[in-house]
Amino acid sequence: MTNPESRFGKFHANQSLLLLITWLVIVVASSILPVVGIVLATLGFIFVLLLFVMGIMNAVNGKAERLPLIGGYDIIK
């Protein structure tokens, strides 16, 4: 059963949404830029993958730690 008022759940949903937006920005930017886009896509994929793993590890361990560089924003309140 889920709890829509869970602060822990909202925190990690917010972090996931920020990660999704970051990934979308990287994909769009890398598709617009012809040669630099390949490097941007590769580095962006590695960056998003590392943040994704960090987020999963934090959630599994019951921690509410913000992701580096992108975690300082709150979209879901």
C-alpha cells in the first residue's frame, strides 16, 4: 500500500523527476549538436547513470540525501 503523504516518498519522487528532466535535457542537447552531441550523450549517460545508482542506494538504505549538482531543486512539494 502506498502513502501519498509520505515525505520520504515525495523526496525521492522529486529527485527522480529532476533526474528525468536532466536526462531529457542531455538527450535534446546532444541531438541538436552534431559532433559534440556524441561526446555529450556519452558523458551525460554516464553522469545520469551514476546519479541513478546513487539515488537507488539512498532510497534502499532509507536515506534522504540530495543528488549532487541537480538535487537542490524542489518540484514536488
